[in-house]
Amino acid sequence: MNPLSAEEWGIVALSLKVSLVAMALTLPVAYAVAWLLARRRFPGRMLLDALVHLPLVLPPVVTGWLLLLLFGRSGPVGQWLDSWFGITLPFRWTGAALAAAVMALPLMVRAMRLSIEAVDRKLVGAARSLGAGRWRAFATITLPLSLPGVFAGGVLGFARSIGEFGATITFASNIPGETRTLPLAIYSGLQVPGLEGEVARLAVISIVLSLLALLASEYFMRRAAGGRMHAF
Amino acid sequence: MHFDIDIAVQRGEREIACRIAADTNLVALVGSSGAGKSSVLDAIAGLLRPMRGRIAIAGETLFDSDAGIDLPPEARRAGYVFQDLRLFPHRRVRANLTYGEKPGGWIGFDEVVALLDIAPLLDRWPATLSGGEAKRVAIGRALLSAPHFLLLDEPLASLDPARGEEILATIESIRDELGLPILHVSHDASEVARLTDIVVRID
């Protein structure tokens, strides 16, 4: 007996796709921002820090509205994407991924920044004196030693993406099969009488996914704090 | 001239001045703890920028504030044995040793392993090494990077007398047989007296 209908599986699959793409997009950006904030002192550092954290404190609807202003068909970035690459984001699953990515960014940056700050800079100095240039020292010392934070941030961001609601519904709307992810489907189900069963099943899936992500991120953060990385 | 160094290094509020002009292979740098000996070594290795001055070792100018020369650390070819060793925790001993290995260096992997007696350690993680073992690995790692000179920061600290004697003998053979310029930081007068007559004091 299949516990979920084909439509419900479709919702789960769409949610996973949106969140995975959001993660793939955000990981390198988040790591670069985390590295800048952890290792560099530059003018505008406080501003960057505040900007990255903004989605954490803004009402998600406002974040979604800002995304519409920027990436909408008539927005500056949206126009540019449309005319150069033929990419449209609003009302598409890619737009849902962008909204999820922006909302996940602060959590990911925080986790990664902590783990980069925990890497002893003296080790980087040792690598340099052994003949490694900046890039090799980064790739062989800072990056591998901060990997637990990258995993933790990724998992945390993934969980945040799975649960994203406000920015997504504002920016990408609630289109079945295109942008109706788990939380949007649950919300829609609640609007219609008689769908209590579907709502409950989707809610259980959300809870399980979130719990798994939380446990995984906790595991990686513990490893980062332990500092003794024999498995690498 | 093996060592031609005249620098001023900022360390917190203080300014540390260090002058070394010597033609011997091994120069000892002494001074009370906290005097800034390690800062001087960091400046020579390129990990800390001096406020002004000039650093030339074995005929190569590494830093010259007047001439605008400031080689990055990876171009200075320093074999730096740090006081806190700084072995890479995520690499086994073998991978630590080969991190800076240069093909055609003046000493090979097998030679270093034999010289320092570290063959049984090659597959261990740094976190599992004793103080003396870790120290020998750090020295081996520095030697394998085919350095043009050595910076040894308290290389005998935290070693038992027997191990200390072995390391001391190793340093002497590097000094005599390889003719490599060595800057040796220590607070132990007898250790210094045995290695060299040229002692530079930092206060």
C-alpha cells in the first residue's frame, strides 16, 4: 500500500528539487561570504554582515516582495536575466529555489563562519612557509578543516529551504506542480474542507525531514567542535 | 654574508629591534620569554611584516623596505620549525612530511625518515604523537621543503634529555655537513654555547 498519492509524491519531489538546487546555488556564495567575514577586515564588512542576516529578521513576505522588485520581469536583475539568458524567475520553480536560497543564506553563513574562525590561522602560516601559495593553503588547510561547518550549514540551509513559505508564496506564487512546495501544499490543503488526511501526511513528512536535518547538522557541528578530524 | 638582518618589528605596543650580521652557519637568538624572539622569526619567514628594515639570508634579499622588496612566505624558502610545531591535524604524518616536498631537494624522503627515526610514525595522525615524536616530524617536514635556511624556535623544548641530545646532534650535522644557515632560538645557555659562538640577544 502506497502511503502517498502520486500528487503528494510530486509535492515532496518538487520540494526536494527546489531545496537541493537552492543549496547548490548558495553553498559557494555562503562560503565566500563566511570566509570574508571570518578572515578579512574591509570597509563595508559590517554592512555585508547586516545584509546577509537581513532575511533572518525581516518578515519573509517583505523578502519576497524585495525579490519581486529585483528579479521581477520589470526589475533590474530580472530584465537583465530575461534579455541575456531568457531566464524568468517569478512563478517558476527556479524562483522558489531563489527565495529558499536567500532565506537559507544567513543560517549557512553563520555555521560556516564559525567553522572557518575555528581553523587556526597559524596552520595557514605554516603551509605558506612550506611553499604553498594563498590558494593552495586555502584548498589544503582552511577548506578541509572547515568542512564540518560546510556540511552543518548545508544541512541547516536545506531544512530551512524545505520549510520556506512566506518569501516563496510572495515571489513565486502557489502554482501546483511548479511552485507548490510542502508548506504551500499544507497551507492550500487547510483552505479546502476534506483534505485533513493529505495535510497530516505532508506535515509528518515535513517533521521527519526537519528532524533528520537538525540531527545531521548537530552531528557535523559536534565534529567541528571536536577538532580531531581523523576521518578526513 | 650568511645573515644580514636589521629589522624593527611591531609587537603590540612595543617595537622590537633585531640586528644580525654574521657569516657563521648557526646563529643563536636568545632573550627572556616574551621578548619577541618568535616575532623576529615570523618576520624572517614572511608571516609578519616588519615596520622597516632589511632581511637577507645566504645572499638573497627577502625583505627591504627601502627597495620595496617583500617576498611572500612561499617564496622565501624558510624551513621553519615552529615552537608549537603546527602539524596539520587532518593529514597523517606522511602527508605532513610531503606537504612542502620539492622534487630535487637536497635531502630525500627516505633520508629524512632515517635521520629522524620516524619510519614507525608515518601512518599515524598528529594528535596521537608524543611531544618528541611530533617535534621530529615538524623538523622533517621543514627539511623536506628543501629550505635555503632553517628557523628553529626552541627545538629542544619539551623533549627529554636523551631525545634532546639526538636532535642537537642532528642540528649539528645539518650545520656542518649541509652548511645550511640556521637561526636557532633558545633560552638555554648551555645548549646555545655548544652550538655556536654567535649569540644575538633580544630584550
